Amino acid sequence: MAERPKGYGLTAETNAKIAAKYDSNLEREAVSWMEAVVGERLNRSEAGPDALKEALKDGQFLCKLANKLQPGAVKKINTSKMAFKQMENINFFLDFISSYGVAKGDQFQTVDLYEGNNMGQVVITIHGVGRLAQKHRFRGPTLGPKESDENRRSFTEEQLKAGQNTPSQQMGTNQVASQAGMISYGARRFITDMH
């Protein structure tokens, strides 16, 4: 695959911002969790975005992760070294996490991983999957806090009417406050030296 130029100006600034968002601690947590869930070591010799890209680029490990979290989620994992088959594996994983409930804002795009354009987003996605796994009552290792459940409240008409008569303390109150004793703005303040 041809190398893309690094870019100048706005392109370089954008790439620098994306690279700055990469957190090696989050990567370490995500990789440890994935390895524990899948039961295999990720094939990489070092840490960092480039090593993570190479380890996940074919999409096979991500498909195995999906099948551990929800058996049968990915029906066929492509083992071919052809680019479109590897990207198809990544898309299988993305389809799984979308149906699993990972928010669109937490999902990476295929090129983010395959070309290594935004590996920070890949790590964020894995954390999103880890949080949702707890919500789906996955019995294996955990990653991050459990996402909260919806807590609907229902009030009777009587309770709603009673709430209308209660003054809101959120906006403050002028019932007890006054400006008595305040110095007017613009007046001089006298400071004395007490030696």
C-alpha cells in the first residue's frame, strides 16, 4: 500500500491533534481486557499505536472478541491476507458493536484502524465495548465502569402540582439576601498600615 504524505498546514495540525489524543494507559487496559476475554495473546512485540494497528489490522482478533462476548456474532472470520477481506472482518466487528449498543460517537471507522489514521478512537471503541459488556451481563473480565441503566420516574398529578409551588433553589433566592452594608462600586477603599 502506498504511503500517504504527512501533510502540511491544517492536515499536519489535524494529525497532530489526533496523535495527541492517544493514551498509552488506555491502550494497555484495552489490550489486557481483550486478551483476557479472548484467551489469546495479541500478536505484537511492543506497545504503541503502530504495533496495535499491525496486531488488529486483519480484524481476526476483533471478530474473536465479538464471538466471545456474544457467541455467533460473527459467522465467518476471514483468514485471507487480502486487504478487502481484512477490512470485511473489521466491518463485521463494527456491525456487531453497533447492534451491541456502542454509541456512534464511540465507534471508529474502518480506515481508522486499517490505515492507522486514528488509533486513539480504536482504543476508545474497545473501552466502549468493555463498558457495554458489563451491561449485557458478560461474566468475564471487566473494562471500565458499568454504563448506567435508564431510571424512569413517574409522578402523580398531585406530586407535580405540589412541585410547582416549591421555589427553585437552583436559580437562587432573593428572600433573605440584601445589599445592606455593601460598599457601592467606584467608592474608595481605605487601607491602613498597622505598624
